[in-house]
Amino acid sequence: MTEIFVDKIDVKNPILITSFPGIGLVGTIASAHFITELNLERIGVIESRLLPPIASLLDGIVLPPIRIYQSTDLGFVLIHSDVPIIPEVTYEMSKKIVKWAMEIGAKRIYSLAGVATFEDKKRVFGAATQKELLDEIKDYVEIFKSGTLSGIAGSILNECVAKKFPGIVLLGETVGFNPDPRASANLIEALNKIMGWNISVEKLLKEAEVIEAQMQRLAEQARVHEAKVREELPMYG
């Protein structure tokens, strides 16, 4: 059973950004940078009995594994997860997130993830649930024309299609499972262009090596999860 607990939302018709650990931790690092760089306000959590029994700690404060933040200045709500989502909970959680997005009057969902290629040119790819949405992003990213999206990023987009809710996925190009802050920085830069934001990635690039070391353990968890999917699907987000 997945439940969403939110104290308040001060943003009217927000953009909902979702990020869960996956390949290269591209989306996770990007959303963690949003939280620290913008000093985002935590407004809620997502709970499920199928989540691992883990609580993060920051300066002695307990942080549940899936947290919800908001930016009143930039008009978005962010779902950030410290833990990968296992297949057993993915479908239910995706349905709950899209339903909640509709309840809060969100304009659309942006799902942030990574995609592995052999070239690793640090490009940013995009896909959407409707052609009109592709027109919003085509000047700033390369359209991900064919392939598959797995895990909760793909599940959320499937649910968006089912509910006719606008959904977009942005994929930062990376070469493997190791944490890739540089791919995350490119993902943020793409969002800056799409949204007209000016979120600095200077600290992210300067601290890339430190972030890579800190996120290594999380990458190990994501590797186990993605390996299960990799057996079935040749390309994934």
C-alpha cells in the first residue's frame, strides 16, 4: 500500500518533477542538487510497506527515503527518492503519483532518469506522452525516438498515457552504473532552457568527485534493481 502524506502545497498548478535511483543515478543527483542549491522546503513523504527499512540521516535529522519538496519561486513540486523502487511496488506507486498530480492541479509531470549508451556524449534525450509536448522540448534535447523505458520512470509515463495526463521524461546520457554528476548537470541545464530557469550547476561540477564517492553505495542498490530489468530489456531509462 502506497500513501502520500503532504502538509501543504503553496504552489498553484505546479510542475511535478519525479526522480528515483536508476542507471548512473542521473536523476537522483540532479534532484538532490535542486534540494541543496535552492534550499527547498520539505512538505511531505511517500510511504509503502514494500520500501526497504532505511532512513537517511542529515546533520542528525532523520529523513524518510522518499520525500516531497516544493519551490514556490520556480513553481514546482519535487519527489526525490533515496532508494530504488522494486517492481512489486512500481505499478501501484506510479498510479498513486499520477492520481496525486491530478488532484493538486499539476500542469505536467517531468520524470528525470538516465540512459546508457556506448558513446557517452553527455547528451540529454527526451520523450513525451503527446506530440504537442515534444514540441515543447525538441529545441533543447534530442528526441528519444526508439527504445524502452523501464522501472518507475517508464511506469509513470505509462500511467500518464492511461489517464491522459501530460508526461515528459528527460534522460541524461551516461556510460554505465557509476554515479555520473556531469550527466546530471547536463540534465539540469536542459531543464533550465526548457523552463527558463537559471539553476547553477557550478557546485555540482566542482564537487563531482566527492558526489561520486558519496553516491557509490546508492549506485550499488540501483545496480541490483536494474540488473533484473536488463535481462529482459535491451535499453532502458
